[in-house]
Amino acid sequence: MPDRQSLVSILFCCMGNICRSPTAEGVFRQKLILAGLARQVRVDSCGTHAYHVGEAPDRRSQKHALARGYDLSSQRARQVDVTDFEKFDLILAMDEQNLANLRRICPKAYLGRLRLMLDFSTQLPAGDVPDPYYGGDAGFEQVLDLIEEASDQLITYLRAEFGLQSSPP
């Protein structure tokens, strides 16, 4: 993992980078602020496909996230780049399909950086954060529930794995 003293970098990844991964980025960024770790952890998100490059997150993702205090409006979709595998210490896929897509393009030296977001969940077995794109409001709420819980556990992991300590905002 990183040999930098003060910065850990995490990349969240789904298919189009307009629903799940920008939600994870927004939720995790806010949780880092509340935990006093925002200066020590760099966060970004991407998609494995270029369907929505340059677009803002899905309006439904933004609406549901904002209702819980997470502002996603400044984010723009981008596709994963081969340089991301070197730049980021952890690359967290939202589901098995996108994890497989990442493994196909990831240089072998960085395969250990790839994991599923729900690997950090203590309430559910590791698995997929379901794609809410074709569903209703309940799907977007479920995504938020899963990501919030996994984010809390991810912060616990970062504190233990990298020795991160809270600092004033």
C-alpha cells in the first residue's frame, strides 16, 4: 500500500459513474470530514464504461443523497484510466461485474488494490451494491443504506490499516 505518510487514495467504481460510485464518493467524503480524516484521504469515482463521461450524477441519486446531507452536484462522470491503478491505494467496485471489468485492465502489480465496496460491510456478506438506475426510489435509498454502512467500516479499516488519526477540519 502507500508509502506516503499523510495521504491514502480511494477510487469508487461502478458502470457509468452516475449512480452508485458518485454516491459512494459523496457519502464517503462527508464521513471523512465528520471523522476528521478529510485531509488524509483523497477520494474519487469513475465508471468502467464511457456511457456518461462529463455528465453530473443521475438526478435521482442527487435527490436522495441530498435528502441525507450529501451533495453530489459538483461531480462529473469519468471512465477509469489505466493510470488509476497506480494512483489509488484502494479501488472499490460496486459489484462483481465491474470488479471483473477492472481486473481485466488492471496491471498485475496492482490487482491487490481491487475490492468490492461491500467487503467493508459488517451487516451483509460481501456482494453487490445493486444498480438502482432502472428502478424506483427504494433502490436509491437501498444504495445509500449500503454505502453508508460500508463507509463507516471503511473508515475503521483505514484507521487500523494506515494508522490514520483524526485532525481538526
